[in-house]
Amino acid sequence: MIKNFQKNQAGATLILAILTMAAITAVAVAISVLILNEVITTRGITYSVKSFYSAEAATEQALWKVRDVQLSGGTIEDAEAVIDGMNGTLEDSRVSWERTAIHKKESISLNLVQDESVFLNVYDEGGLVPGIFRIEDCPLIANVEATWSGWDPALGFSDQTYKQYPVACDTDYTITQPVGHNQNKFSFQLRAFDNSVVDKEFIIKTVAGVPIEIPSEIQIISTGEYPKGGAYSAAQAIQVNFPWLLPISGVYSYVLFSDSELNKD
């Protein structure tokens, strides 16, 4: 009787030990999974930061190259050719980047809050004369006020300014040509007048209705990757849009801030 009791007690102890080991193992596995996830997350953050700075470096280099092309008298096509499709590496080729550049658009998307304005250079490098503008993808009234004048980097702005308000949607408006000024280049100010303007398309055509691609800005998309070609690599992208030709309304070389009133002499 005593022997049977001892055997039963030994069996219960064994079962208890097995259950205890199983519980400890389960806790250890759970903690290991948490630690592993933390390691992966931390590594992902580190990789993302490095890939972001890689994309930023690519963008800064592209801006410098565009400026170099401008100073040397090159064209917007020259700038695009220099920066488009370029790639580079850092840190023993573990950090990489790629770039694409776009300088012409068939239309400019307008997304403006009320009273906000956007300034656009409108011209054609092939010699087409802008003669018509229109706004599409909107209700009957686009809530846009359009103001324009002729301009040229050498001559500056024309003294003649023209305005159209309201701008009806899907309607052609003639671009009045300034007298005694460059007939091919215009500076447009588009302002959201009564309400916000969302996803409206600004289009330029010749008088004959030939669409003119608007080369008023360069778009650079830089994508950084770290580690290059790795199974767990991270990628970050930066997009930059900026005007090609200056001067243009709304863009200044410097800005003055003052706590008191400023008087212009």
C-alpha cells in the first residue's frame, strides 16, 4: 500500500515537472518572439533612416547639378538628361539611390485652399505660342481667378496685366498678348477665389488648339535603399518640384522678418 502511494506520488511529481517545464518554455518562446520583433523593428527603423538620408543626398546632388546646368546656360532638357536615371552608392555600396526627372506636363493639377495662389511660368521651348488656357475636371465654375502678364528673364515683366474671373470649367480663354513684349512667355497667377480648389487641371494650348506641354517646373523623385539588394532592405522616396526659369512671381531670394513695421524707401 505504501509502495503504491510512493509510485503515484512520483508520477504526479513527474507530470508537475513536465507542466512546469512546458510553461517555462512557452514563456521563453513568447519573450524570444517579442525580442526578435523588437530587433527587426529597430533594424527596420535604422534601415529606413539610412535609406531616407540616401534619397536626400541624391536630391541635394540633383539640385546642385540643375543649378550648374543653369549657370552654364543649359536648357531644361539638359538638366533632365543630367539627373534622370542617375544612381549612386555610399558606405561600401550598401546604400544606393535612383533618380527620375520630369520637366514637362500636359496639365498642372490645382489643389488650393481659399485665397491661396500658385504661380506658373508658361512657355514652349519649341516656339509654340501659348494662346488659350482652360481648366478642366470641375463643376460649372472653377472658383479660380486667373491673372497673367508677359515676362522674360532678360526683359522682366510686362507692364500690362490681364485678369479673368470667374473661370468657367471646360471653357477656352484667350491669353491676351502684351504689346511690345515677349509673345511666347507668360507668368500666370491662379488663385482660389470663393472656395478651395481640388484636383482641377490647368491646360495651355495654341490658338489653333494644339496642346502645349508646360515645362514650368522640374520634378525629381529620388529613391534611397539600404542595404542595397538585401532581403530585408528598406526604401524611402523624396519628391521635389521647383521652377526652372527665374524670376517668377512669388519666389524671392530672401525673406525679411521683423517685430516692428518695415518701411520701403
